[in-house]
Amino acid sequence: MGRIETRLAELGITLPTPMAPVANYVPFVITGDLVVISGQIPARDGKVAYTGKLGDAVPMDVGVQAAQLCFINLLAQLKVACGGDLDRVQQVVRLGGFIAATAEFTSHAQVMNGASDMSVAVFDDAGRHARSTIGVPSLPLNAAVEVEGMFRIA
Amino acid sequence: MGRIETRLAELGITLPTPMAPVANYVPFVITGDLVVISGQIPARDGKVAYTGKLGDAVPMDVGVQAAQLCFINLLAQLKVACGGDLDRVQQVVRLGGFIAATAEFTSHAQVMNGASDMSVAVFDDAGRHARSTIGVPSLPLNAAVEVEGMFRIA
Amino acid sequence: MGRIETRLAELGITLPTPMAPVANYVPFVITGDLVVISGQIPARDGKVAYTGKLGDAVPMDVGVQAAQLCFINLLAQLKVACGGDLDRVQQVVRLGGFIAATAEFTSHAQVMNGASDMSVAVFDDAGRHARSTIGVPSLPLNAAVEVEGMFRIA
């Protein structure tokens, strides 16, 4: 078992079978040493586990869990992109966080920390990434959060 | 006539004269083998052909047409980036879809399929791309959809 | 003093001490010859200088100033990425503009011009960039504008 797989086990993170895209696109594209991964929603076992808006029905801690699940789904796709070996990941380059939120919501960064904190927990310094986080009025399938990612691999 | 131009003709797609940016930026930047293209709105003959919001006045099929037109406008810019030869396109790396939508709308993916399905129709496997699709409250000039793209060329 | 620093002085632009991220990520990641910089909000002296929404309490000229300040904050991070020497910047590749706006707002492009015009003023032709501009319902800390950037350096 590789170094990152061992770390995932220590953290109690189980990677799901990667979700198939809900439309005519692919989960990731590799270009040069970069893996560009499609926006992941907080789906588990084929259904969206976290729906609704921050600042409305979704409390902060649930939003954080949604962001964590998005990151876990990114990892599942990334593992496939790496041919099964997550130790090939050199750097989490960028995460883009889309938080379904009301016009009054202001704590988007704390929600997105669910993904960012897990990135550093899994990859240490290689998990420190550039990041943009924004609010959105609505997401596909009423997802509460969506996270996209760019990764450099060896 | 090149392979992709022939395909476009078979599909009945005519590329417009690329639209000039509405502000102080450029339609695309080439860096290495990547072409990064500015967000395209569904404009035709110098005016926005599809305005309004999904989930409100814009029905699904019209949203799909708007996404198709955004992709056609991306292709027109991409052709210029390729010096007129679309056969140089190696891969559609990523499409970003911004759907002007209400807070209640949930079918963003189906709207964005207008762009994704056309990408695969035009470029076959090289048209399969990573994708992020989100809702937005409003877009420049009241556009119903905006699509940005990253492409790898030879 | 370098060429770009001289230009900044001529334009009366003083770069601030780069703001630390408000969460567990980093201001930028360098991958190959690209610098990917995290979304910057219009913060000055540790607080957000421009809050609220375009189309509501924030008038156009204030939105433009907010976009300018976001770009200045990008430059401050970029200078660090360049080891202090902004003359290493080869190209502003892409700016992403997120405008906190109402559903009725349509002038996102003019707001984002605050960033784009400054990019060209500072870097001349190398400042001409690909760009995507969208409305968002809300941003971290109630920021009025957020701008992310990708740059190529030597």
C-alpha cells in the first residue's frame, strides 16, 4: 500500500468508486503533467448527499462535510488518473470552490476549508493549493457545494 | 478543406466571424500548447441571441441552444488561435459552463450538454473534456449562458 | 528599480504587503512556467475595502475601484511568486472576474475592466489576457468583487 493510501487509511477516508459524469463529458483530462478534474458534487452511492443552500437550510458544519465529500470524490477521480497510484501526485495546484448560498452569506471560505484542510491532511505540503471560492445561486442536482481541481502528477 | 471543417459542414455548423471582446482583453491566449479562450456568450451578428434565466423565462431547449451557440463562438476563436486550421486541435481539455439561473434551478448539466455534445460531435474522442457547470445570478449583457474553454493544440 | 516597478510608480500604484489567505491554502502555486494565484478580494490593510452588490448598493465606479484593488492584490502576490522581480512576467494569461451582483445586473464587463485596464497599463501587450466574467450572489466576507489570475513567468 502506497504512502498516500496509508495516510488515507489513517484518516479513515475510503475512496468511493468514481462517479460517472452525469452528461457527455469525462471525469478528467491529462495534459502534460497536469490533471484537470471536472467539478465534483457531494454525491455518495449514486445520489447527492448534501443539497440546499448555505445561509438558508444548510448549516455551516454540514456545508463543511459537503466540501469534504467533494474533495474525496476528486481524490477518487485523481486515483484513476494516476493509474491507481496516488503517490504520483506532486502538487495540488488549484481548487475551485462553488458554494450554493444566499445573497447574504459571507462564510464561503470556512465551508471550502472542508476541502482545503483535507487536501493538506492527505498530501502535507504538496496539498497546499491556490484556491478561488465563490457563492452561486444554484448547482446541478441542487448540490450544496461543487469543487473542481487541478493537480500535477509525475 | 480540413477534416474538422468537413465535419462542421456535415453538422451544418457555420463558424461566425469571431466576436471582438466587449472590453480591454483578448479572445484567447496561447501558452505552451494550451489555448485559453475567454468566456463566450451566445452572441450572433453582434447581439446577444439568448438572454434571461433558466428556471424563469428561458425554457430548457432554448438554454441548450444558447450553450451550443457559446461553443460555436469558442470554435470561431479557436480557429483563429490555430491559424485557421482546426485540425491542429489535439484535445478539448476543459469547458467551464455558467448558467444564468434561479436559486431553484437544478438542470444546469442538461443545459451545458448543448456545448458538450457538440464538442464530441465535432472532435470525437478528442472532444471529451473535463467540465465544471454552475449557476450564476446574472451574466454580462443579460446572457443566458457563458462558456469558457481550454484546448490543447499541435 | 525594474521596468515594471518603474511603471507602477508612474501609475501611482503602491503594492501592499501580500495578504495571507483567510484559510488553509496558499496565495499561489507555480507549476512549470505558470503562476496560478488564488482569488483575491478587494482588501486593504487587512480589511475588505469594498463590500456589497453591484446593481444594489454598490455603484459602477466603486465596483471598478474594487476590481482595480483585486488586481493590485494579485500583483502583490505575483511579485512574491517572481522572487521580487516583476520583470520576469511574460504574459497575463487569464483573469477570472467574479462580480457580486443582483439578478438584474448586466454591466459585469465594465466592472471587470477595472482589473483588465490596469493589467494593460502595467504590462502593455503582455497584459492582454483571456478573461471570463460572471455574476455571483455572494462572495467571502461580503466582498463586492473577486479576481483570480494565471500568469506566465520566465
